[in-house]
Amino acid sequence: MTRTSLDSVKAQAKALRQALQAAGTVIGHAQALELIAKQHGARDWNTLHARLTQRNAPPELALGDRVAGSYLGQAYTGEITALSGPAGHRQVEIKLDQPVDTVRFESFSNWRHRIRGTLALDGRSHRRTSDGAPHLIVKKAPP
């Protein structure tokens, strides 16, 4: 199985525009790119573009990677759904396999299905809890 390249999806968008035009339906290039992105399972063209180029992703983490770690002291597993920003201040969004409760009181809960944070080079967030622990720790999950 070959990996999809940025050039190949752009060629697909061009071919889609030409085929639709031949059938009497005219669409713009941007609309064709959005349609192709959806065919590849991405939310939009920007998401697909980032996934294919991964220019903002560190080599150890990439879109779609399975990860594990802790968020506000709670263990989690999940999948990376977004990455952006420069190394040392990498912004990450993770869709959790199971929601985690971020409140430690018995009287109420705050369940999270997705978490976001900004990571340092070591995969730990810059932000800390009152006891000094990182808000978010992200590690690539074993296969």
C-alpha cells in the first residue's frame, strides 16, 4: 500500500474538477480540494494538507498516532487528531478512547472526551497543577 502524497491529492482534485465540468457541473479548485479531503477521511482540506505534509509534527508524534499519558492526573489513551505550532510549543488535540474525569471531588464531575494542550520537547505541557505536575503528558502508545 502506498502513502498518499500531496501531489497525488491535488491531481485527484484537478481530475474531479475536469470530470464534473465535462458532465456540466462547474466547481472551483478550493471546492474540489475540500471534496477530496473528505474522501480521504479528513474534516477539510487544511486538515488533510497538514496530515500529508506533517510539517509541524515532531518525528515521534504524528496525526493519527495512538498515544497514552495523563491529563490532570488521570490516565488516558487516545488518538492525535490535531498538531500545530513550533517544536517546544507544539499544540496537540487528542480524542480519548474513554472520557476522563478532571475533577477530584466526589460531589461533581467534569468528563472530557477530547483534550488539548501545548507540549514542550519532552512531551509534557508547560502548564502545571498546584502540586507542580504537568497538566498533560503525551507518549506514543506501544503497538
